Amino acid sequence: MNLFQTLALIAIAALFVLTLIAAVRGWATRRDALLWALLWLVAGVTIMWPGVTKVIANALGIGRGADLVLYCAVVVMMIGFLMVYVRLRRIRREMTLLVRELAIRDAISERKPPSDEAISHEATKEGHFDV
């Protein structure tokens, strides 16, 4: 095993442990944690035994294992970008609805008849005094 493999496997192991900790503490859903743990395991296997990717690539009709890894990475990143985009759109929509509701609530509360205290305060500001 070369230096890159050793360092990469240490990093992958740390990410795997952090994923498990996130799942136990509730920072990530179990489904997300399972997906990430599986990703870290696959990454660890392909780093430890790079020939595995060549065998799988040849079975799929792809010439090199590195090409298979690149194709998979591109597809996974595109799926990730789509998920982030959809989540961002949902958050923007929820924020728009919330701001709209607050604006309507404020507009309605401003139309209520003012209390006696508010009227005397306004008269004092304008220089009028109730006697």
C-alpha cells in the first residue's frame, strides 16, 4: 500500500466514524447516514483495491476503472446539485409565504383603531394637548 492509499484510508475511516456519530446524535437521519456510510465503504474498497473498479468497468463496457469512478462521481454530483436546488427552492417558497403572512398580519394590526393612550401620545408629539 502506498502513501496516498494510507492517508486516503485514514481520511475515509474518519469520515465513516463521523457519519456514525452524526446518526447516533441525530444530526443526520438514519437514511442519510446509511447512504454516506455506504459511500465511504465503497470509496475505501476502491482505494484499497483499485483493480476492482477495472473489473466492474470492463463488465459494464467501460475501458478503464478510473473512467467508471469519474462517471459515477459526475452522476452523484449532479444528483446532489439537484437535491440542493430543490431544497433551496422549497426554502425560498416557505420564506416567501412566511413574509407574506407577517406583512398581512402587520397591515391588519395597523388598521385597528388606536387606543386612547396612543392618541394622547400622538397629540403630544404634534404639540396639541388635551385639557
